[in-house]
Amino acid sequence: MVLPKRWIVERFAAHLMRTRRLARDYERRTASAEAMVHWSMTLLMTRRLARSHPQRA
């Protein structure tokens, strides 16, 4: 089914757009733009890992 995969891509794009610098095309080189994408995803993953989860029995 196409819809669940489309939702994953749209969610990914939303996470990237939350980083203000990636909302516009400010970067001149693709390497710096790629670094910003890596930085944005690193922030997202550290926030997810830092969330407190209840202990499972």
C-alpha cells in the first residue's frame, strides 16, 4: 500500500522543516546542506532517546 510509505516521507520532511535553516535554501554547497540534514536528524534522535520511558516489568 502506498499511503503508509508516503506518510513516513511526509513526516521526515516535516522533521527537516522544523529546523529553520533547512526551511530555505541558504546553503551554497551541497556538503553543507547535507551536514545540516545530518545535524537535524541527530537532534531528532537525541530528543527521542532522551525521553523518559516507564520501566517495563
